[in-house]
Amino acid sequence: MLAVGSAVKRAQKGVIKARLTVDTETLRIVEARITGDFFLYPEDALWKLEESLRGAAVAEVADRVRDALKEAKLVGSTAEDFIEALMEAVEKAGVR
């Protein structure tokens, strides 16, 4: 069964919005969408982050985010801000 969860995280500068579709049987992310008012360079880092989350087990979210953003320049937010938003979205999808 698929479930959708959304969350909003206020970072030091800006807002991170995460929307995830999670397969509640396999505990894997089917779709990830991250939007908001934040600065991330290079611009394709966000696309790479979303792509790295597709198919990932919920338990792998933090590692996937850190890996995808390790070369990126974040201004006013951190990888941990993205992790918090994503994990809140997972919870709101009904996955613990």
C-alpha cells in the first residue's frame, strides 16, 4: 500500500518542504519531491538528492541525504535540516 506524507522544516534561512510517497509494506520510498525557499549549489544537487531517495529504504534516508549533499554548497540550511523534513514526511505517511 502506498502512503503520502508531507512536512515543512524551517531552516536558519528558508524553508524546506518534503513530500514522499512510501510503500508501507516494503518501507521503501517510491517518490520524493523537495521544494522550498533554500539555497543549494549546484542546482542539480536537489535533483540528485531526489533521485537517490527513490527506491531507498526508509532506514537509509539520513545516509542517502548526507551522501547526496556532501559536495553541495548549502546556504542557511544543513543536510540535517533536509533529513528532519524527510523523516517527518515519513512519519506523516504513517511509517514508524
